Amino acid sequence: MSTEDEDLWRVLREVGNMPYGAGQIAAIEQLLRRVDAGDDRELAFVTRMQATTAYVYGGEPAKSFVTFSWCLAEFDRDPQPYHPRYAHQLLWHVKYMVTGLLRFPEVPLDRTYAVLDDMERRYREGGHSLQAVHKHRFLVADHLGDADAAAHWYRLWQTTPRDELSDCAGCDPTTQVQYLADTGRHAEAVALAEPVLAGRLSCTEQPQAILTALLVPYLRTERGEEARDAHREAYRRLRGNLSDLWDIGNHVEFCTLTGNDARAVEIVERHLDWLDRAPSPAAAMHFAAAGAAALRRAGELTVYRRAAGDRPAGEITASALAAELTGTATALAARFDARNGTSYQSEWVARRLAAEPTGAHLPLSASLRRRPARPATAGPAGAADRAPAPGAAGPASVPVPADAGADELLDFAEERLRRHDREAFRAALAAWDDRFGAGELPAGTAAHRLELRAAELGDEDAPATVEAHRAAIAAYRELGDEVRAQVVAGRLGVLLAMADESADEGLELVRASADALDRRGDDRQRVAGLDRVALALMHRERWAEALDALDRVPAEAGGDPWLAARIALHRAHTLEQLGREADARAAAHRARDLGRDLGLGDVVTAACLAYARTADDPAEAVDACDEALRVAPTEAWLPVRVARARALMTVGRAADAVDDFAEAVTLCVERGAEGDAFLRWELANAYRVAGRLGEAAEVAEEAVLGLDRLGAQAEADRCRHLLAGVYEGLGEIDPALALLDQLAENLDGPDNLPHRAQVLEEAGGILYGADRDALAAGRFAAAATAYRQADLPLDELRARRRQAYAEFWAGDEATALRTVELLDTLAAGLAGQPDEPPPVTYELALAAEVGARVLTVEGREAEAYDRLLGVPARLRSIEAFGEAAQVEVFTGELLLRLERPAEAERLLREVLGGLPAGSRPVQQAAWLLARALDLLDRPAEAAALRAEYDLDPEH
């Protein structure tokens, strides 16, 4: 075999270790081009065999028809000695062809039947059971909707003995469960699956396939908890595999059936772009039908669709997308029916398009704990004088006076507004409109009603509110009441200061108002004018100027405790923004006390939140949030839940924080507010810290999708990084690597080089831990390059060291030796620093060790030994005792290779005396010491040592 062929076989093995998907397919197609340029027939055959599997499980089954046909023709035309080794795999691939051909309507049925007949012939000639043949005849009949034929072949499949070509112990029962569910025998389906799930399933498709098949049977037999768990576990395993688009459609439909409309739409949105590259028309048809049913229920909600081909990324309404997917599903069904000569697929699609919730709601989401209500329409906001606290309720509402005159009723309404009793305020204005709104009014009364109309509108309808303020100002000035005109002008100034385009006018108005009121107003009006100046400046984030205005407010605040409470809140917020946390806490404490005395739940809530944000003691922050939660009005629940969750995370109560974050996400969705993606990110982290990694993965995936949709690239990437760690914790190595690779691609700017290097190094670490050493070496090398470009030599040294180790364990000694040469250059640049930092000492020591190991493979033991002189002492100087022992054990091995057993004995006895019993270095040191004793011709001592440490003399 030539060196070139050896290299190609090595590449084939590496491609085989890659995860299924586009990356593996691209790699094997590149390899095929190289193989076909040579003349190794066995390599060409085996590569195409592997390509067939890669295409089937990687989401491009149509390509498998070509590679399978080539292998079958090669197998039949010119049998070779290597063919018998692959005969079983080739017969297994025939099954892929039958199911694959069914899923493409352009393939005539006659061709599928011909493959089935050929399959049966080959199985008979090989002496194999026909059990798998009967199963695949059943699958064809079931696809056609031929119930009698399907029942016939099902019976034969079940009664024919299994053999080594039968589908695995999970896949056969999966198809049985699907058939039983389709025929309404749900209890039988569950009973059949129970012993299967109790066993060990190691097939690529299991247990996710059988769990997906059990979704509806669990639901119909009132096993809600099992259904929820099956959905979560199966979807988590399916969500990254394009080839599983059909099954993902089943999960969309299950969400619709259980009333989880939001989750159904999220899953559709996450996989929507897969329709542009669907593994087969059948999978596209099924997913489109399930997706259309889910989207139809979402109405005018918008869905984000990624770019594909000539179509740019953008949003589309759920109803429009539902219509589009309905057209896709029905058109594909019609193509299948035309091919099949039946109407079964169209009827099947119609049933799925009509899917509706059945039975009680079954919560499925790890982020939405209940079925969210329709987004609420917020009520009118208060006037600019109102405290900027969330919430709508103040003290207990006071009844509207039944016999009040027009002016008295307006005075009552204004007083209730000042006291935060917005319910009575609105009720009073409604009563006023009923009693006096149609009659002629005195000019002063009309002006007062205009003023309160502005307060009634609030800041939701900004143009109308601004117009109402201006009308009230004009009315007061026409009356000659400049003080009232300036009060309203100050409120208008705050409103205008909230918008960039009118900020200058707003600040000018509010300052002029305060100056006028300072000259002509009463004590309360003067204080309120200063507060409005501060509030306008707060809207412009001019915190120091805002505090200066608040500092001019006298302690008694004009004798108005309600105004004093609002001013204390404004002081707390301003001081917090200026970083004066102790003063902010004191102001929040005062606001809270005033709010308690006045019965103002919204003020107490806002004050508690301000206190929680600035508390020194995290436990105090939690207590403050607890109080806020007890008194918070409905509209304030969202910020309170978020604040409490964050405080709980700070005190290490992640499990409790999960509940608050989940409630916050639900409230955000119910209110139609943006930001749920950011909250899901925090919820995912809480799940992660609480050790609930499956739920962490689910929620983090939702967060990434939402953050991408918002264009929050940096936050989405940070969430991807969190998700990669969660995947690694779950043992899902390939999804973790895919995310890290995407992150490395996203972080391609010069400012991001350190972060790019970090994620590349993390990917290398994951691959190294999974014994995929050649791939790990590549990631470490890329990380080292990025560290060098970022001028981080110590980090580059670490990455090169890890690269050398990976190359060493991959058996690529020549490349490892070149990497060691790079290490030596880097080490020389870092060595000899005065007061050498411990991280430098550590990396230089381990660089010496890996260099010694590589040189040992090269047969250069003396050089390797020289490299390690003094290394253990340097490691001990920074308390790296485990690494020091590891180097000493290796030094003992080198002494034995150098035929210096007496020195090896002394060193290894010293090592054994300082190591904890049972550790791996102890076993290694004991084995080497026994070997040294053998070489010193002391067999009895060697035997005693082996017995003491239970060592195998052969290893």
C-alpha cells in the first residue's frame, strides 16, 4: 500500500468519527474525489459504503441512491476478496433504499417494488430471515393507505423470526408503536414499548424515535407526565439533526394537540429554514402540515425566517406563513397521490392541517409554566406627576362623591391622582363626563378638565397627550392663570424630554416652569417643579444635574408625603446611576417607609427593587424582593420576578430562581413585551447552575433563536457559549462542537481574537477528552494562531502544548515534533522573567514534559531526560503537586529506558512515599519500581511489590 493510500485510509477513519451532517458529507465527498483519482478499488468501495450511511443519517438520502447502486453493481459484477466483509452491511443498506425511495414522489412505485423483490431474493439466497423484508412490504402498504395489505404484512413481520438483519430492538418496536397508534390501539402501543424503554438502546435513532412514536399513545392513555418527559427527551435529541425533520414535525403536532401553541410556533420557527433543504419531500410535507396547523392558531403573531437562496431574512405573519406551508403540504401530498394512484396522502395531510388541542392543557415548556394568556393591552398611564414606579394600584380606592359639583368632582379627581389612587381618579372623570360633559361649562372648569384629560391619556398616545397639554396651557393663559399654566407646562416638558426629537424643547419648558413656580407658586408647586426638572434630566440620563435639582428640594417636600415618596424614589434611582449605592439605599429605604405609611403598593414595590439592586448583602436583596412581591400591583410582577430571580442567583439559590425566571418569561410573553429572549438566557443559566441540564439546553436554544431574531449578536453568541457548555455537560459532544465552531466563525474580527482563540481551545479540549486527537490538534493549532495574533504569548504556549499532546496521542509523531520546536521558541521568549508568575512556571514545566514525551517516541531518551531536570521542583514551588508527581513518574520511566535502574528505584520509592494510595500515579510508579527491581535482579521484592499493589506483570 502506498503512502498516499495509507493517508486516504486514515482520512476515511477520521471522517467516520465525524458527526452525521453537512460537515461529514462535505468531507466524504472531498475524500471520494481523491480516492477516485487513485486505483485502490477496495478504498473506493468502502468509502462509498460509508458515504451511503453518511447521506442517510446526514439529511441527504437522495445521494445515497447513487453510492448504494455503485456498490451493489461492483459487488455483483466483479466479486473481490474484500466484498464478503461488507456483504452484511450492503444487505442492511437495501432497507435504507426501500424507505428512501418511498419518500420521493418522482420515483415510480415500480422501482421501489423492484428493490423490494431484489431484497427478498438476496435475503433468501443468503439464508437470512425474511422478517425485515415483510416489515418493508408493510411500510409500502402503509404509505399507500392499503389497510388490508398493511395488516397482512404486519402479521407476517411479527410472526417471522428475527435475525441479524432485522432492525434493532428499538427500531422494530418503534414502527409497531406507530402502527398501533395509527389504528387507535394506544394502550397496546404503550404496553409494547415499556419493556423496550426499560432496556438499553444504543442505536443512532433511539430512544428518540420510540419516544416520539409514544407521544400520542401517552396522551390518549392519560399519561401526561410520561408524554411531557418523552417530548422533552426526544426533541432534545432530534433538534440538531436535519434527517429527523419528519419526527420534529410530530413534536410540533404534539405541542398543538396539548395546547402549547407558543412552543409549537417556537419549534416551527427554529427549524423553518430546514424546509429549504429538507431531507426528502415526504419529510417536508409532514413538517409543513404540522407547522401550518400550529401557525394557523397563532394568527397575526410574527415569525422570523432566516435567509435562504434569494430570499432575505425577515419576519412574516404566522397566518401568511400558515397559508404558505399549507400550500407546500397539499401540493406535495398531491404529487405522492399521483405517483401512488390513491388519495391517502392528501387525506392524511388534511387531518394534520386540522389539528386542534384535545383535552386538558399539558404544560411542556421549561420556560413557560402555564398557557400564556393573550398579550394584554396596557391601560392608560398616569400623568408626569405620577411616581415612575411600575404598577397601577395605590391605596384602597375612595368612592366618588355622589353629590359633588363639577369643580368639586374635578378637585376630587386631581387629589386622587396626587395620592396615586388611579382607580378613583378614572372613576371620578368618568362620572364627571356623564354628569357634566354635555353642558356649557365655565372657562376655568373647562381648562381644569383639559388638564386632567392630559393626565388621563398618559404617555401611551403621545401626540394626543401633547396636544391635550398644549390645549390646557392655552386655556389657563386665556384665563390669566399663569401658575396653573406653568404646572401643566412642566408636565409637558417631562413628556417631551422622553423623546430625542423634542428633548431640548422639553428641558427648556420644564426649567422655565420650575423658575416661574419658584417665584409665584406655593410650597408644593415649587417642590413639584424641581422634581419635574429632575425627572426630565433623568430621562436624558443627565444624572448629576438631576441630583442637583433634587438636592434643592427641602426635607419636608412642601408638606406633601405622596410627593416626598416620589422624590425619594427619584433620588434612589439617580444615586444608583451615579454609583453612590449607600446613599441610594438610604433613599430607597425612605421611599419604602413613606410608601408603607401611605399604603402605596407601587411605591413600596419600586423602593424595594431599588434597595435590592443596591444592597450590600444579597440575602437582604432577596428579602426586599420578597416584600415587593407581596405588595406589588399586577403590572409590577414582571420586574419584581426578574429582580428576585437575580437576587436568588446571587445567594446561590438557583433552584428557586428558576421559578421566578420562568414566571417572568411567561409574563413577558403574555404582555407581548420584547425581552423574553434575554430572560430565557438567564433562565437557562439558572437551570444550568441548578444542575438541570436538559431544561437548560432547551431554554438556551429558545434564547439563541430569540436573540438572533432581535439582532443581538453579542448576546446570542454569549448564550451559544453557555449552551455549548450545557451540551458538553450532557455528553452531547457534537452539538457542543458545532456551536463552538459557529462562535469561532462569528468572532472573526480583530477585536475578538482572544475570544475566538478561547472557543477554539475549548473545542480542542472537548475533542481531546473524546479521544478525537487529530481533530483536537487542529483546533488547538487554530487557537494558538489566534492567541499569537492577539499578542498573548502565554496563552499561545498553552495551546501549542495541548496541540503537541493531541498530535502525540494521535500517533502523528512527526507533526508533534515540529510543534515541540515551536514550543521551544515560545518557551525561550517567556523564560527567565524576574519573579516569574506561577502561570508561566506551570506552562514552561508542562511544555518541557510534552517535549520529553515526543522525544522519547523518537528514541531520544537522553534529551528527554535532560528536559525534565528541575521540572518537578518548579511545579512544587507553585503547589502543583500532582503534576510534579506525574513528571517524576515519567522521569523514572526514562531512567529505566536509559538502563539506570538504581537511580530509577531511588526516585520511584520517593514518589511512592508522597502519593495518596489508589491514585493512578501510584499504580504507574509501583509498576515501574517493580520493573526496576527486576532489572536489579531482586525478583522477590518485585513480586512482593506487585502483590501489594495488585499489579498485572504483563501490563
